[in-house]
Amino acid sequence: MPCLLSALQEAATGVLLAGAHVLLEHTCGAGQQQSPMSHSGCGAFWKELRHPPDGLFYSYSLESQWLMQNQMRERQTAMQIAWTRVFLKYFDTFFGLAAVGLTAGAIKNKNPGVLLPIVPLSFVFAYQYDMGYGTLLQRIKGEAENILDTQSTLLELPKGPLTSENLEKI
């Protein structure tokens, strides 16, 4: 039986390696399987896990941080697109009613100037539609790649990159 109590304790204290997804079964004591409730500790096993060979912890934690950061970015982008699509459902209703009302007002008053608010509203509507269902995000991504490739000096931080000496001064 796996030693679940130790695994939970180690995970709770943050000692368990990020990226180590292997559940190992081991035997405690003199060859007898112990239940998690009667576990008395298995120091050698956890010592090995806490102090892996050089570079192993760094590569696992760095890789898992990259994966987690990418998943967070994808989720945030999906939320942004979803928010835009929901907003567009409300805005297109407002835009439609405003267009009908302003057109009716322009016809009734015989004044085409009443239609003027439709112009900025149509730009907002077009932007939201492009963001939610069009290719705006692909164009933004392409422009960002262009900036990274050809105008990287715009991305430099004032006074250069942050170093450990700068952090110590703070």
C-alpha cells in the first residue's frame, strides 16, 4: 500500500517535487506493509526525493512552471474571448435598437444629423465583433511577433534588466 500519509504531509509542506507524478509503493520497516495511519516514517525515501541529483529539481520545476504559465495564459485568453462574445450579444442588441430609434427619429424630424451617434457605435460594434469572432487576436499576435523580431529595443527596461544586486539594494 502506498504511503499516502507521508505524501500528503510532504505535499502540504511544499517539499514534494513539482513535476514528480509517480506514485511509488514502498515497504516500511522489516518487510511489512504499513497502513498510512500507522506509518512511522521512511526517511531514506523522502531524503532522496528532497535532494535529487543536480539539475533534476531545476529542470522539473522550471518545466512545470512553463507549462502552468502557458495554461494560465491560454485560460486568460479564452476568458477574454468569451467575455467579448457575451458583451457583443448585449451590445448588438443595444446597437440595433439605437440604430432603429435614431433612424426613426431622423425620418420623423427630417434631420439626418440625428443619425450621427451611429458612426462611433458602429466602430465599437465592429471592434467587438472582430475581437470575438474575427481575426483580431491573430493580427495582434502577428504584430507582437513583429515587435519581438524587429523592434526588441522597445522592450528593454529602464536602467537595464533587474539583477540580484539590484534586488539586494532594495
